Amino acid sequence: MAGPVKGPLGLGLARLMEGLWEARRAMYARGAWRSEHVPARVVSIGNLTVGGAGKTTLVLHLATRLQGEGVRVAVVTRRYRPGPSGCGDEELLYRAALGEAAVFAGTSKRDLARAAAAAGYALVLVDDGFSHWPLARDLDVVLLDRTDLWGGGRMLPAGLLREPIRALQRAGVVVVTRLGPDEDPAPFLDEVRRRAPAALLAAARHVPAGVRTLDGVDLTPQGPVRVLTATGNPRAVAASAAEAGYSPVTLATYRDHHWFTRAEAEREHAAARGGTLLLTAKDAVRWPEGAPREGVAVLDTRWSWVVGGDEAEGLIREESR
């Protein structure tokens, strides 16, 4: 992900972005534009900023749990930067975990939610839907990365904010993510409460859940590792690798959702110098055919609520059985 645009140019473009956001908000507030309701409970799992706050991990956690409880739950996701198969990386992860029928991927989240409702799904989880105004939601869940809650405090491209911070007042649930082991969430929640006093607040972390080969064989994490990732928060991946038991950890990053070429995979494999080359589950689906597999491992993580999880999940599943 490219860094913020500095100086007067970045500030000018950020003001333009905020002006366009305000104009759009006004059009919806006046009824000139309308959000479409679909005949299902629609819950967005979204961000206020760009970057990886953990949406995919939370959506997988919620959808698999709700499926296990007998809830007819579907996931809607944009098919962003599709790979050789024509599918996006998040789409492939969701299909593997939930089954193909429960995943609706494409370009229009409104149309996809409409299709999911027509297929009889009672609850539709929209991956990254907070800024998608054409689709009405019953609940907005917004994730904030504790390493940079407010995206530098400026709109794109001067900062990382997709919308002004005051947009957080639309959220019904706000979750502070990426907490470290035994880290106290209270200071972060106190700061968020001032911005979203009406929202239910919660906090969570990503816990290493195991390391495996690309063929699914469990491994014991140890020794040096080269983390290779094309995700929204590379440093968080490196921190998870260290927490899992690797040391020392070096980091190689590519643009978010990048599909590795065979030449890139071979180069990164060689750079690991005989040690472990570690991918996330999302990176692993973008590992190319014919690329090295020996010495390549996959770090799995799971969602873990720290505070407020039961209350948040109760709101998400409300009236969806």
C-alpha cells in the first residue's frame, strides 16, 4: 500500500475527498439518493480507514460459527483483483470455509446482497460494506486497528481515512483490533467512546492458530523466518509470526492482494536462505502453480474477543434465525 501524499498537494486532495463525501452524504440525507433494503438481515463488517484491520478474519469467524448454529448466513464480497481463476483471494478463502453456495462475489455489493436474500439467506454479512451507501444495512460493525485508530487523522490521500472520523457515528458496533497479548483495551476504548458514544464497543486480537505446510501438514514454528505477505497490515503479520514462536523475523511485502508470479516466488524462496518462508492463509491462495513448496509454511490465525464479544455477536445475529 502506498504511503500518504505529503504537503499541500495531499492536503488539497484530502479536502476535495471530504467535500465529495459530504456532498454524497447530503444527497442521501435529503432523499435524492436512496439505499436499497433487501429482504434479509444485512450486517456490514467494515473499516473507517484503508489497511488490514481484520475484516476477513472476523467475517470467517462469524460465518462459520453462525453456520454451526444453523443460521442461513451468506457472505457478500467484492471480487477485487481476481487471480488466474477469475476469483479474488478473499472469495477463495470464504468458499473454502463456507461452501461455494454461501459466497456471493462480484462488483456490486447491492446486487450481490439482493441475490443472497433471494436465495433464502436470513443473514448477509457484507465484507467491507461501511462505505457502500447504495445498500441499506441493519447494522454496521466497524473495525479500528489499535496501531493507528484514526489513520493519521486525515482523509485519503493525505492520510488513511476513507471517511471523516465523524462517520463513525453511523456504526452500531465498533471493534478495536490487533491488540497484543495481555494488552489492556481500556485506553483505546475510552478514546473511541468519545467519537462514537452510542455504539457498542468491543476489542479483539488475532491469535496464532498454527502453522502448516501448503499441503496441510502441521508444523512446529521455530527458528528464523522470512515473512512474505501482500496483505493490508504486513507488520501485524510479522508480529503474529513472532508470537507463534519464530525468531528472528524478517519481512518482505508486496501490494495488498498481489498475485505472486512464479519468478517472484522463486526469488523470495531463495531469499529465505534455506529457512522458513512464511505466508498468511490469504497469501497462500495467491501462491502460483509450479512455485517452490518445500520450506514454505502458512500461518493461520483465529479471531479472539477480548471484551464485548458476546454482546457484539448478539447484535449481529439478532432476528436472523
